[in-house]
Amino acid sequence: MPQRSVIPDPFKFAAEGRSLSGKIALADMPRLMDALQEQSGEVFFSLRGEQGIDRKARLRLAISGVLGTRCQRCLGSMEWPLQIDALFELVRPGQPIPEEELEEDAFDAIEATPDMDVLALVEDEIVLAVPIAPRHGSCDAPHPEGGAAEESPFAALVKLRRTDSAD
């Protein structure tokens, strides 16, 4: 298990414009493993605190790397480039998120708990970004052994329909 990076006070981190960066091995993110074919490798992240003109504390998270996934069309391996740039507005624990902030697309509001776990935040964003069914831009479906394609059962129905309409 990797050493956890935590932010003791996320509001102070943002107000002081602090930053944190590093790399995380894919094997250290167990919730991501089901989506990957290749579990070796790592991702790079950068987390920077900011305070907007509106005096609201925010965190900007950038993540990059390459994930080894399986194409759901041809079942071959494929590299999926990961490029995430997320902005989070910090909300105090127990404080409701205002409706107008829920409708805002420029950022997501997150609860800023003391000792915020950076690894968990990075893993959450990657899990949300990975496509449910990754596919190559163009590839063929796998063929049965021997190279001969089986005839679809629906093709037989089409032939029957054509012979009925000819009568």
C-alpha cells in the first residue's frame, strides 16, 4: 500500500495556493483494476489550491497517463490516453451545496474533510473518466477459430422471407 498523501486542511491549502504533485502506480488503485487489462504503469497528478475573486476555495486537479484497457469490440488490448483537468469548489462538511453550484459545469463541489486523501481523489476522477466500453477507432469483431464466420440465425430468416414473398 502506498504512503497516503493527505491535505490536513484543504481550505488552508487552497487559500495559501499550495500545490502537490507526484505519480501513483495503477496497482495502488484497487477500484480501477476491473477496468484495466494491463495493471502496470502509473499516472501523474498535480493538485493546486486556488482562491477565486469570489473568495471561494478551490482545488485544481490535473492527471495524465496511459491506461492499458481492452477494446470491447475486438477484445484486443488498447492504450487509452488519460488527460483530466478538474476544478473542485470546497464545501465545509455538513454544509449543503447551493443549487446554483450544482448546475455549474465549470467545477464540481466536494466536501472538504480534514485530512483529505489525495490518492482517493485521484482514483475517483480516473474511475469516472474511464469509458464503460472502450473501443478502437476502427477494428473488426473477433472471428471464430478457423477463420470461417458463422452464419447469423437471422440470415436464415431473411432467406425464408424472400422465398415467401416470391410466391
